[in-house]
Amino acid sequence: MRAELALLGEDYKSHKSVIASFRKHFLKTEILDRELSKTIAQLLDVRTQCDYDDHYIISKEEVIAQIENAKTFVDVIESHLATV
């Protein structure tokens, strides 16, 4: 996300701000598939729970799903960056 925003001359300190700006510039405008918003939300949710919930236990299946989400996201971003 930051790489895409850097091309616009934008950078933010918080995850929330990076995500909000990314959604505004790339998903709401449909430059990238809006479905990525769900992927971002899932990834952020798991990250937040792992970081801040002392009793959160992630299952192997969830880990595998999040790895696939991350790969999909990276592939989409790399493809888009290759065209700009």
C-alpha cells in the first residue's frame, strides 16, 4: 500500500491512515478491485488480534488463509506497479 501511495507523494504514520488513503485512491476509484478491501480488513483484523489480544490463538487454517490473502494482495500490487 505504501508503495502505491508513495507514487502519489503520500505517506502516513498509522496503519489506519495508510489503509484509508489506499482505499480512497485505489479502491473507491476502482483502479484496483474493490474486493481488496475485504482482504485488507481480514489481514488487519488478524494482525490486530495477534498484537493486542493476549489470549488470541490463531488456527493453522487461519494462518494458511491469511498467507493466501497476503500473496493475492502482493500479486495485485506488483502487477499494478509494473504498469505505472
